[in-house]
Amino acid sequence: MKDFQGKVAVITGAASGIGRALAFRFAKEGMKVVVADIEEISLGATTRELQATGADVLSVTVNVGKRADVETLATRALNRFGAVDVLCNNAGVGAKPRATWEYTQSDWEWVFNANLWSVVNGLHTFVPTMIRQGTEGHIVNTAAMSGLVGLPNFAPYVASKHAVVAITESLHYELGFRKTKLKASVLCPGYVNTKITDGARPRPGSEELRDATLEVQLMEEAKSRAQTALPPEAVADLVLEGIREEKFYILTHPERKADFAWRSANIMEERNPDPQALLNGWLGN
């Protein structure tokens, strides 16, 4: 897709962070934007700021983990603008670090609903319509750098993001085999200055992080890097470029490719991953 003027973008997780930046970047290109999020107050603020720039905006409060909510989002978007040209399944949450076996069922459900079922629901609801339109379109699913490499003490988050990468790969092949005009990308951001590490998300039944040395170290490292990390606006620029160039993998931190290569080498050589080597690379770079 080269021409964005007058096209319609639907963005989930648009109240803050990368989703918010995407909405402003698309609007700057002359697109009509549908912004969706579960955080109604923040979404309202983002909507007003977009409207102040002259953007044509539809705001929808939605729980993307619920199929019915996503179907309502699609209905409202189509009723307002008549088409959807770009779909960004971007909503997501983090998880406080702990050992895999210590996460509760509620922890797993919370992360999977926001990070994985949101993507499944978005694809199920929007893709058939986008195919029927018969026009150029693009789907961007937000995974993470940790969707391409294993990490300790974040199992629900890492698992959900690996699943998003795999689903998007399947989607890419399926769209190609059917010779549709749709393209797909998977966004794998590294450290970006967003709220995802601060735990300030609406979640019932959450528990406070226990005092475990490695877990505290990992969380503090993530928070520290997020505060000095890539701004969301830079990620939005990369996404726009990725759509224009029809890039499948959109990586925000190419210097982390060494982590992916290390994992691939372990697989190819059937070598046991070295926990200390992982931490030295992850926390040391």
C-alpha cells in the first residue's frame, strides 16, 4: 500500500503507547482513524487530541479479548467509514515476572485475552470484510522482540507473543495462497517508552510482585530501559514504512538480532540453552 490518503485505519490499544502513536501517524498521512481501547478515559483524551489536529476520528471503548466487542468495533467502523484498509491488532499487556509455575490461571487468562485472543478476534472479524472489499489492505499484528526468543520469568507474555508471530506467519501464507490484495506484518518491538511495564492496567485479582531477586532485577531492568527507550512515534514511523514496503517482519531494534541468532543456533545444533549466557546477553546489552 503506497497511498494512505482517505483510507481507514483501525487501531486497538490506541489510548497510549504505540497504538496512540500509530493513530497520529496515520492521521498525518490523511487517513481516517478508528481508535479502540479498554481504557475509556485515556482513549477520550487521545481522541480529543486527534480531533484537534483535524483528523476524522471514531473512538470505540472495547475489550478486545471479547469477540462480541470486536464485532461491535467492526460494525461501528464500517457504518462510519464504509471500509477498513489497515488493521492494527496492537492491544496488549505485560506480566509481572515470576516463575512459570507460579502464575495463576487468572494471570494466564489476563495476558492471553489481551495479547493473543485480541489478535484472533481481530482477524476473525475484520479479514473476511477486508478480502471482500477487493482493495489493497494491510494487517499489522503487534508481537514483541520476546516473540522471537525465549525469556525466563515472563512465560505468559512470551508465550502469547510467540503465538502472535506464528499466527501472523500463517496469515501471511494464507493471504498469498489465496492471491488476495491484503498483506500482513508482525511488529516485534524491543524496549519502547510505553506503560506496558508499569503494571498500571485494569486487571481484576492481581497480586503484588514477591521479593525474588531475579524477578525484581528483570522488572527493574525492563522499566529502566523503557524510560530511555525508543519513543512510540519512532515505532509508528517504522510501521508506516513497513506497510509501504510490504515488510513482513518489522523490527525496532535490529541490534537484538544476535539474540535470535543465538536461539536459532541452539536449535540447529541441538544445544541446550545456557541460562547464564542468556542473562549476560539480555541484561548486559
